[in-house]
Amino acid sequence: MPPMSEPAICSAKGCRATAAYAVVWNNPKIHSPEREKIWMACEEHRQWLADFLEVRGFLRRVDSL
């Protein structure tokens, strides 16, 4: 990932914390296999966001920023 000029903010609803992780996912029903979507996650929400996607079969990986 290229360096960001501003800190990334967590994608969890209502959270404004600085993100420390990129939760990478893809919905195979609507996205081509090579497309990757990214949710940013703080330490507190990393596992919750990853679990949400994993249950649906969308999670690809979680990368540290």
C-alpha cells in the first residue's frame, strides 16, 4: 500500500479511531476475483470486522498498516 498523507480512520460504524489494519475482502457474487475491497480497522474492531466478513466467506486477509 502506498503511504497515506492523513491517518486512516476505522471503518467500524461510529468509530473515529486511527486504523492500524487493512481488512481485505471480496464478495464473489458481485466482484471479479481480482478485485479487493478494503475496510480499515483499529485494534479494537479488527477482529469484529474480520469475523463479520469471514462468516460470509468474503475475508481474504488482514494486513498491518
